[in-house]
Amino acid sequence: MSDTARSTVTFEGRFAREFAEMAIPWRAEEAPDPQLLVLNEPLAVDLGLDPEFLRSPEGLLLLIGNAVPADATPVAQAYAGHQFGWYAPRLGDGRALLLGEIAHSDGQLRDIHLKGSGRTPFARNGDGLAVVGPMLREYIVSEGMHALGIPSTRSLAVVATGRPVQRETVQPGAVLTRVASSHVRVGSFQYARATGDVGLLRRLADYAISRHHPAAAEAGNRYLALLEAVIAAQASLVAQWMLVGFVHGVMNTDNMTISGETIDYGPCAFMDAFDPAASYSSIDEGGRYAYRNQPLVAEWNLARLAETLLPLLHGDQDKAVELAVEALGEFRPQYSAAWFAGMKAKLGLREETDDDVASPLVDELLALLQAGRVDYTSFLRNLAKAARGQREPARGMVPDMAAFDAWAERWRALDPDADAMDGLNPIYIPRNHLVEEALAAATAGDLTPLGRLLEAVSNPFEERPGLERYAAAGPEDFAAYRTFCGT
Ligand code: AMP
Ligand code: MG
């Protein structure tokens, strides 16, 4: 049975075939003792994969790239990137492989990708490996983001390899099987442009158009339309991050997709207390990727993308720059409009509510939350109760109760829609203390807390009995929470 199931998996190998200049055929390192830690069954089914087969010994070998169909061409993808503002011409998949693309039930292709599958020619000084904690972290947070309705790469499985890996301490090794609309990044375009081969650049742009932004193909200037589409997708994405209090933590250009999906969950975190300066990554000492900077960084990254596209935008490079600048000028208004509409909706305000009335309410509330170091997620959730007349849960969270009362008076007068609020303000997010608890237990061999947390964050808007501790703010000492890169 497993043979037939396996033979039904067909990897397209489209990127490998069409971009030989950017794809090094490679094989995953053999795992001594693969053990499944978590499998995303609904996602497997959407991908036409039989969960029962994936759980079998042979299925595990497929999930970690140790046994792939004979006609598959796993590759390490080449890309460049600006890391913390510094350009690195050759990053690439140092510990990752693209197994190939397969069809999703929605009719679109998905990349099946491995993280932690061993050293590749791009590994530099790295060991090519990944460990259980960070891979499960990506699984939890990416699935939580998806459940929140935020575009994201998905996680199909995490398999422990049985290989001990040296980090600060010795940790159990693992491979994450990641699913993405594609792994074409801003850094992929930087790499293609740097080769000086405009034909390659054009092919990459055409590939991105066909996989992610097909409407651009109809435009008079399809490459300008591609740039505009990526700008729009990222403006919308970053607005959604901001609305849920998500801090990506490492918004290097190699970690920004052309599809508009969130990618690379390394040092990311959801903020507890509302704080525009929130920054968790231990390597982001200057706070370059702090919460409030994310829209600015996205715009900066998109400018790097625009630079790579100049040869395709217009024959006259001055004209090309003009077009690029004009397109980039759309980012701020699009981001602001998306963020403000989202904030208005989170407060239950109706579309017809005048923006001149809504805008100061939004600003004043955020200032109140910031001043009081109020837990952002649970406050907004409690605010729906206030819309129903039960003011205390939200009010009790704000130290300056008089200020809250004055604010709430004006807000209630606008007749906020409590049910709409409950559909937009999550009750369960991957809170830092819960993620750490689940990872520590899983690393020690107990997968129960992981399962419970996944159950909570996979259905983030629906309050369920028994999950109270998953809705509560983290302990105070988590305010100084640090995250570490997923290496
Ligand atoms: P990231 O910060 O995870 O986006 O990774 C940045 C770059 O470092 C990419 O080129 C990765 O492939 C590479 N990298 C990260 N960790 C390792 C590792 N343990 N071994 C080899 N390469 C790595
Ligand atoms: Mg990366």
C-alpha cells in the first residue's frame, strides 16, 4: 500500500528545471532514527498526500527527503540578501532543500521544502542542521498565523532525526517539512540581477507572475505590474502583522517573499503588552526590526526589489527609475489604509463611521495601552464584552481607569459591533510563554503541551472551555523575552 501511495506523489521540479542557474541538485543527509513529532493531517489531505502513508516508516523518509520519487530533483536554491542592511551576494539554502512542487486542492502549486536537511554548497560555516525546538516553533507560529487568516508558509511535519546537534547545548536534531506558495524571495531577484543575465531576471519575473500575480501578465507593462502587485501584497501583509501584534524579528530581504506570505519564523514573537518598540531577537541589538519599524523595513526591502527590476521596467533607465519610484510611493498609502481599516474593524466600528472620528479613537486607545503596558490581545478580546455592556474585563486591565472610561464613552456612542469584534480579535495566539513551554516539553520528549497549544491556536477566534490558560497574558518576566535565531 505504501508503495502505491508513494508513487502517487509527483514533484513537479519546475523551479529546478527552469532555473538551473539558481538551483543546485542536492540530497538530504540521512537521518539515523527518524521519529515523527507532528503531522499536519488536514494540510496533507489538501496536498493529496495520505496521512497514514506519511506516518509510515517510508512516509517519514519522504518527509525528510531521505527517500524521494526517482524522478524528483531536490535542489538548494540560490539567493542573495540584505541582512540587517548589509548585502550578502550569496546566501542560498545552507540547510534547506526544495523537493519540488505539488498541486494543492485549490489548483495552485505548492513548494515542498525541507529545513534542517544537512549541509549544502551554501552552508558556509553552518552545520546544515536544525533542532527540535526552533522547528516546532516555526510549526506552531506558522500554523497560528494561517489560522488567523494571515498569509503564511505552512508546516506539514516536524520529524526528529535522531541526530544530536551541537548548539549552546546538545539538542535533538529535526527536519521541518515546509509548504509555501513558492520560495521566491526579494533575495532571489537580487541574486538573479547580480548575475548580470537579464534573460534570467526576466524568466524569474515571469515565473513569479505565473505563480503569484497572474493578473500582471495582462498589464501593458507586466514587470511594473508585478512590482505593484508585490508592493500591494506586502503592504497588506505587514498591516496584518501589525494588527495582531506580530514581530517577525528578521526582515532581511531574503526573508521576504514575492508571494506575500510570511516566511522564516526564527526569532519572531507576538507582543504581550502593547509596545511600539517591542523587539525580541537577541541578534537585533539596534531594534532595526522592532514592531513599529516593520512597515518602514518592508518599504526599504521593496525598494531593493524595485532596483533589481529596473532593466525590465523600461528601456530608458531614468524612465525605469521614475516608474519604480512611483510604484513604491503606493506602499505607504496602501499600508496605512489597510492598517486603519483593520484597526477600525477590530474596535467594532462600522464602515460608515467617519474616519475623522475613528482615527483619534484608535490613536488614543493605543496610547492608553502603551502607557499602561496593557496586554494587547486579551484587551481587544475583552473590549467586545464592553461593547455588550460588560465593561469591567477591559477596564480592569487599564491602570488609568478614568481615561479608559472617557474613551469608552465616546466609543460606545458609535455602537460598536461586538460579534464582528470577536471574529477579528483572536483569543488564542502563540504566546511566548506557551510556545516556550511546549518546546521545552517536546525537546524533553513530552508532546502533550505542543498538541494542546496547536489545538488552541489553530482555531483562534472561537472561545472554548478548558483553554483559559491559553487566553491569559504571559507572566511579567516574559516582558524581557528574548528569541534566538533558529539555527
Ligand atoms: P535565516 O536567518 O534562517 O533566514 O538564514 C540565513 C542564511 O543562513 C540562509 O542562507 C540559511 O540557509 C543559512 N543558515 C542558517 N542556519 C544554518 C545552518 N545551521 N547551517 C547552514 N546554513 C544555515
Ligand atoms: Mg531565511
